[in-house]
Amino acid sequence: MENKIIESTLKELLSVVKIINERVGTLEEGQQSLASSQQALAESQQALTESQQALTESHQALTESHQALADSQREGFRKVNEQLERMELKLEATFEQTARITEEVSSVIVDRLDAHRNMIAKVEEEVEILKSRHKS
């Protein structure tokens, strides 16, 4: 009978060992799954960090490009404004010169008209003299 009790106890112990082995196996699988998940999480974190770095670099490049464009536009506007100022000065000088030339031409035309009127008056006077001589 003692053998049966020992046998029964050994069977129970064997059954408990099997249950413990199954639980240990499940625990090991869980730990392996957890380790795998942690590895995947670490890889995702690394990829996220790299993406963030790339985004930061891209943002920096965009900011520099925007600044260069703004500088270029400012320089372009400055040059255009300088050209416009020079053109305005030339235009003012041209208007002044045109006004002087117009005044000179008007003066010459008035002088010529006066000379022609005087000449016409002299011719008319001489015609009258000739008419009066011819009548006499």
C-alpha cells in the first residue's frame, strides 16, 4: 500500500511538474514575445528618431532657402528702386531739357515771324512807293 501512496504522490508530483513546465513554457513564450515587442518598439523608436532628424534637417534647409529667397528679393527690390530713381532723375532732366529747347525754338520762331512780318511790311511799303511812282 505504501507503494501505491508513493506512486500516487509521484503521479501527482509529475502532474504538477507538467503544469509547471507548461506554465514555464508559456511564461518563456510570453517573455520571448515581450522581448520581440520591445525590439520592434526600439526599432520603431529609432526610425521615428531618424525621421524626426530628417524632418528637422529638411525644415532647416527650407528655412535657409526661404531666407535666401527673402534676401534675394530684397536685393532685387533695392536694385529696381535704384534703377527707378535713376530713370526718374533722367526723366526730370529730359523734361527740363525739353522745356528749354521748346522755349528756345519758340523764341526762334517768334524772331523769324517778326522778321518775316517786317520784311512783308517793307515789301508792301515798296509796292506802295512803286504804285505811287507809277501813277505819277
